[in-house]
Amino acid sequence: MPKTYFGGTSYSPHRPFHNRPGNPARATIAEQVRAANAVGLYLHGATYQEVADRLGYAHRASAYNVIMRFIVRHQALSRSWRQRRQAEAVMLRLDSWTWQEIADELGYRTRSGAYRAAFAAVDRAANRLSVSDRVDSMNASIIPATDRDF
């Protein structure tokens, strides 16, 4: 008799994992494409209600859940996309664009979104430089100690 947890549910090694092809709960290709389309609409400025209406979800909460689940599962993709867009906001600001022009060009909903994105990119770059400086100073302090004759 397998050991049961949480009200009799068996967690045997033969139970399919969520990401395995044999799991019937895994999203089909059509559902994955629909989720990607929902995220695309949302990232281009559509509200959850507009996404739900356009793609046939019953409620805006359903569209929200699909979008958030997709973003969490593909976080590395969304992070790199967001960081590229933030870097582009910095470059446009250096070309003396206004915050509103940057927001319109890159798809931010407000000019404060463009402002926050640009400063997030600058802050991230400053943190990278700070860490690099600390590593360089640590290396400089270690190297003389290793060069000494014992």
C-alpha cells in the first residue's frame, strides 16, 4: 500500500510530472499558441478584458491567469525582452527624446513607465559596475598575498 499524504492522494513515482508528455493536464499546442497570443496582446497595451474578448476567454480573470502563468514559465524570455526595451529607453533618452515620445515609441502606457524603465536599466548597469569594482579590488588584495614566498 503506497503511503498517502494530504487526504489520500498518492505521490508514487509513477505519477506523471506536469512537464512530461504523458500528463493529460499539460497544455496542448493550440492552448500554448493562444497563451502566447494573449501575452503578445497584453504586452502591446491591451487590457485583460480586451484579451479575454478577443481570444474567447470566459472572464478577464481567465486571461489574467493565462498571461501570468505564461510569463512565469517563460521568465527568462520576458526578462531579456524587458531589459532590451529598458536599454532602448535609455538610448532614446540620450538622443534627447522626451519621456512621452519614448513611451509612445516603445509601448509603455505612460511616460512614467518609460522613466522607471530607463532608470531600472541605469541602476542595473551601476550595480554591475559596482560588483566588478569590488571583484577587482578583491583580486588586487589577493594577488600580492599569493606572490609572497613562504
